[in-house]
Amino acid sequence: MMAHMSETRSDDATAARLLSTAVTNVQRHHPVHWTRMVSSDADLVPHRVLHPVFAGSYDWHSCVHQTWLAVRVLRLRPHVEGAAEAEAVLDSLITPEGCATEAAFFSAPEGLYWERPYGWAWLLLLDAELRTSGSRWAEPLRPLSEAVRANWLTWITGATLPVRTGTHGNTALATALVLDAARAVGDSELAAACEAAALRWYRGDTRYGAYEPDAADFLSPALTEADLLRRVLPQQEFTAWFEAFLPDLDEDRWTTLREPFPADDPSDPYGAHLAGLALSRAWGWAALAGALPAGHRWAATAERAAQRHHEAGWSYVFGHGYAAEHWLGTFAAYLDLGALD
């Protein structure tokens, strides 16, 4: 994992604020954004009926990764202010009965594609965080994580093409998260499936030519792809791949990739996406700087871009309403707290 806590974001007060926001979010059931297939009136049931564990924080995937944020902070800073309350809330949500209900959903036909791949990836990362820390919530979650793992393997082994969007469908970010999770828990089958897909989807890419960012992006398609392949390829092969993938990185056309793109209205749901883009780009640029050989002509460029995006991204994390705060803290924590170490 490339992220490290910065000097300015490693304090207990910031960690406590992230934790408090996450705990508030996972208990908040409205407003909710819920998209699913409805085949009859009988399917019109409250979100929390099908998803008693992850019904808060605006949508299912955000609730999953806000839960990851809470357990991550509790692992690294168990005595932070609000820790006892957070543990009590997680005890009330991550129950054997609730996880069994969630697992039944993902074992049914709709669950074979719903929240794929973004929500699945965060669920498996949460599972790995709980298992590697010896958490008491690991065992209750296991039926759900096993159902999602099975779905992931079925999907990724048969998926011919990637999704290169800068939003939830992006296959590079999701695969990177699941690959990290699989390696952390020693799941060689899951890791091998992720590695094979990464090479199948992206190994032959050269001369990246898209325009970034799009208005709804919270991910950089270019940087997420590179961040995945640096996990899979040896350094020399990765460097050669990246030089062929973005041979003109220092040219003016990539200024909008090297420099943070302003989020004019972070309180707007899509404006918040651009705020999150700064955070995800920060970890992508930092990963690239660490993956390239020392002295490489683009290493310094990557380091500067990582720092600029880091500062820009953190400026949006708090104070912009629920559209931003129901998820931005996760990206800030992933950037500065890292994962699975």
C-alpha cells in the first residue's frame, strides 16, 4: 500500500472527526439513493429490509466503505475520542442475523450484479481489514463476504473487457482493492484471478488518449489503471509499460491530469465527485512515484502532483454537507491511513 499518514493529517483530532462522521453516516438511513430491479410490488420494501447491515450513508457501497473507515481508525487509534460509541454502533449493525440477510441477497440472482464491482471491492477490503486485525466483527461478516467473493470470482474470470470510466464501474480500482485484500488474507485463488484480469484488460494499452476529467469523475481512469498494474508487474516491466502508456506525460495536454481540477460546488453530488477526484489522484500519483525507479524522469512530476492533489483533496473533506461527507472521509483515510498494514 502506497499511502502513508502525512504530518498534517496524523493527529488524533482529525482521526476522531473522521470516525465521528463515519459513525453518524452508517446510522443515517435518509436520504437514500437506491437503484435496483423491481419485478413486482412485492419488491417495494425499505432498503434496510434487504440490507440491515449497510442501509445507511446514502447508498450501500458508501455504507460499506464508511464502515471500513470506522474499523480502520479503531484499529490504528483504539483510544481515539468516540471509540467506545463507534464500537457499540458497529456491534448493533454487524450482527450474524443481519449479515445472513445480506448474504441471502447476494446469493440470489439480483445479487450477482448489484453493486458490482465497486461495492463488492469495498466489502472484500472491509472483510480483510477485520480478519487481519482479529476483529470480533470478522466472523459475523463471513457469510456475506463469502457470497460476494463467489460472485467476484464468477464475474472476473469471465469478464472480457474492462470498464474505464472515472466512476463506480471502474474495474481497475475495484480490482486493485480486491487484489490487496486477497493478498492480505492469503487467498491465492482470488489474487490470481485479479492478476490475470489486470493483465488481460490493460497489459497491451499504449498511448492513452482520453480527456480527463469528465464532469462526474471521482477517479482518474489513467491513474487507476497504472495503480493496478504496478501491483502486478515487476518494476522494470511496469516502467516500460507506463512509458508506453503515457509517453507524453510532460506535455501541456496533461496539465489537467498533473494539476488538481477545482470542485466549484462540493456540496453538489457531482461536484463532490470532483472533490474526491483530488484525493484518489493523490494516492495514484503517490503510488506511481513509488513504483518508478529512483531518478526516473517522471518520478519528481508524480511526487509534485501527489502533494498538490493531497492538499486540494483534504480541503474538501469536511464542511460541505451530506452529499460530500457521506463518502469523502473514506478516500481521505485511504490516502493517509493506508489499508491492511
